[in-house]
Amino acid sequence: MDHDEIRRRAQEYISRESDPDFRSEVESLLASGDWKELEDRFYRDLEFGTGGLRGVIGGGSNRMNSFVVTRATQGLCDYLGSAFPGKSLSACIAYDSRHYSDVFAERAACVFAANGIKAYLFTSLRPTPVLSYAIRKLGADTGIVVTASHNPPKYNGYKAYWNDGAQVIPPHDVGIIARVEAVKSVKTMPKDEALTKGLIQMIDAEIDEPYVAMVTSKLMRPELIRRMAGEVKLVYTPLHGTGARPFERVMKDLGLEVVTVPEQREPDGDFPTVAFPNPEEAAALKLALELGRKVGADAVMANDPDADRLGIAVPDGSGGFALVTGNQLGSLHLDYILLTRRELGLMPKKPAAIKSIVTTDLQSRIAAAYGASLFECLTGFKWIADLMRRFESDRTGPFSGGYEFVYGTEESYGHLIEPEVRDKDGISAAALTAEMTLYWRSKGKSLLGRLDELYLEHGFFEEKGINKYFEGASGMDVMRGIMGSYRKAQPAALGGIAVERIRDLGTGLEWKTGGESRAKKVDLPASDVIQWYLADGTMVTVRPSGTEPKIKYYILLRTEAGAIGLLRARRESAAKAEAIAADIRKVIGA
């Protein structure tokens, strides 16, 4: 992009940005001639990915700011008008603790109001799953939550939801993007005027109370909790986000003792105690683990800032704590849910669980052991929600016939227990985890002990992830180049193990190596994902992230443990995963 084009785009942005702080940032960059920074801010418009809009806060079309938020909202309004002609429309809006989240949420509400769409706006920050619940509870036509989930402090984001409480998928996402790109002017209205006209309605307890009641109602062994609640102590951290109030309320209603990390309890968009407010990162749980050791906690739990993810750590038997991965917790959840439904006579005729294509196949084996079906979908909880919708609405095809949703999960610490929410829910997942901990304690077992039993029964499942960031316009080109290179010349082996089968969701084809001419179509939506199936059953997946400037690899492998024991199975699996990772690093330079 040459300087003239950058200047044109920057001046157009300045003329349309309502926030003086963001305007002045770009004006200063133009005055100083910082073309490298300007190019990064204007080489593209932020696009909807697997999680909607997400970007660095600041002035520019490739940044999160008032202009980008209001323009996206205007496009959403325009699309809603075409999708529901003549209908009286409404929207729900929530936001997290990040910088400008409350500002962006209010600006969006004022755009909805100016377009004649009633906006239900939370009075203060709320978790993402509460927003999904509110859409369904209030019968709204759409919703947005202003959050950047677990990203660093400089980021913010904007997730758009449909009337089923799930994030938008095709054709709606494509339709909204087209409307956003066509926006010439944004309608807005002062908040006071919108409140007076009833076009903005502030909400809180009318959603909070039924949400908490719904979460507690999904627990299956209330008598066990009443009897044993006093035996378990939980340490919790919301990582400076939205989770503290609903988490503490749910646990109090259950009679469970919670000690919240005091340094991380209050919302703070700087996230001062962590480098990344991500429960997937061991460093983010440092304070919680220290407190857990101090008070003798039976489990340490952490939500990310918008409380849709849950990470846990449990005592390892030697005075420390072991971190439980998203794959492991999801497997424990699925096992416990199906076991409990069978024991209590609550098993549906056709129980169905859902996982993403990069989530451990241990869950497939667990589901089969209980006679349940397990369906796969693309990465992103919106695809899990889409399958839930199809269970309910399809009259013909593979998802018809009375499937009943029992659980959904993805490896990145996302779990969903209840159909009343159509996004991952870190609050209800925490409540289920607490009940599950009590149940296995009543049987004389720990969560790690039960996990080992599952490994001995089904095989030891190792998972390893590799991520590499590529910032800026050149970074996008690098990632496209990596994916393009794979498609030109697929690897014959990884870690010394032959690649036997390839699935490319970008082309929608799957084939055995050497048999491209006999490729068959894949029954999944198109996505920039390549999966390699190795001769020993290992699966390796690569995809550019939909929400961050990075490329992601997932290594999932299984080692039979019954004959050789878990210790040897772990060692062999780790060595195999590292050999595969070494080949990947040669490509990305990590």
C-alpha cells in the first residue's frame, strides 16, 4: 500500500471517527509521517472471524475504536432489517472489563436505538454466556458482547449473535459483512433520548437471577452437594474480568466455600497481575495456585475475562497442583455426565455430544462406551451451537431423529452443559466441575485418578499445541504462504511417521496419500484448515487463528496404555509429539 492510499484511508477515517482520542492518534501519526504504523492501522478493515471482530484498541480501520464498532453495528442493523422486514426488532448488549468496553457497548446501543431497534443494555459488565442466555430469555433478534476474551490488554473485540443466542454463522456473517462494507453513514441517537423513548432499556437482575437459577438447576446430584459441600474448598480467580459475581453467587447457593484471589477479583482492563489473562496459560494461574497451596484447596478454578472459558488445577498428591487441560476436563465432564445420567435413569434415547475437530478423540471413545453419539464440527463454539440447533430443527438428514444434546466442548477450555446458552459457559462448567469433584471424592477417587482410569480403558491421549504469531500485513501474507505451501506439497511424513490421509477443509476434500484423483468431499463448511492423519493414528491439524494474528497447530495422538502402563505410555507419547513438533518448527521458525 503506497503512502497516498494510506493517507486517503486515514483522512477518511478521521472524518468519520466520533471519538477525539482515536482521531488524534491518527492525526499525530500523519503529522509525524510514521508510515509503518499507519500501514498496520489501515492495510485492511477488521473482519469477522471465528469470534467476530477483534483487534488492538486505537485509531484506524484495522483497530478497535468507536468508528469500527458503530459501523459494524449499523451494518448489523441494516442486515436485520432485510432479514426480518416489518418486524419490531430488539438486541441485547453486554461488555467485559477491557478498556473502552463500556464505551463501545453504549455507542452500539445508541446505533440500535437510532435504527428503531430496542437495545437491552446491561447496567455493568457481564460474562459472555449471560449475554447468550439473555438473547434467548428476552426473545431478542440479535446481540453483541464487547470483549476480546483472553487476549492481552491492548485488544478488544465485538462478537455478534443471532436470535438463537449463538454467534453468527453463514449466511448471516457473510451478509452482515457485506452490509458493513456498504455503510456510508451511521445513525445514532443520544443515550438520554433513547432511554426516554424506550429504545434503550437497562437490564440486570431480571437476567441475573434466572441465569443463576438455571445454572444450579442443571446439576444432577443436589443431594450429594448438600451432604458433602462442607468437605470441599475452592480457590477461584476471574483474572480481573467478569466472572467473580456470578461464580461466587452460584457457589454460595450450592453451599460451597470459595476463596477468591484478592489481587485479581476486581475488574481491571490492564490485567496487572498477568501477561495474558488466559486460563490456558500456567502463568496466569500463578497467584491462584499459590493461594490454593496456602489454604489447602481441593481445586483451583479460573475464568478468562468474559468468563466463557474455565481452567482448573487439582492437587497432584505430592503437595502441588496439576493443571488439567481443556481436553482432559472435557473428557472428565463427558464421562461424568453420561455416567450420572445412566445411574439416575436420565439418559435420553439418543444422547448426543459435540466436539470440535481439534479436540481429543478420547471423547469419541467415552461416548461410544455409554452408547452416546458424538458429532464433530469446525473450531468455534458457534458451530457447536449450530449442531444443537439442527438437533432441534432438522426433520431429515444426519441430525434428525431425536438427538438430545448432553454436552459440548472444544480443547481451548470451552465447555457447555446447558441448552439455554448457545456459547461456552465457564460458570456452569465450574459448577459441574465442583459436583464432579464431590462425586469422585465420595467414591474415594480424585479427578486425576478418574482420568487415569479413562486412559487405562481407552488409551493414553497426548495433545500438544504450537502457536506462532505473525503481526501486521506481512504476517498475514506469511500465514497465507505457509498454508499455500502445504497445499502445493503436502508433507509425506511428520516426526518420522508417514502421512496416510489428508483432509483439506479449504478445498473441502479428503484423500489418501497418492490418491488425490480419488478424493472425496468433506461434510463440513469450508475453512482454512488442513489435517494430516498419520500411519499410527496420530492427527495433526494446522489453521490460521480466526481471532488473532497467529497460526495454530494441534498434535493429537494415542498410545495404548493397558499393556505397557501409563508411565511408559506418557513417555512414548511425549517423545512422539516432540518429534512431530520439531518438523513443524522447521516450517514456521518457532
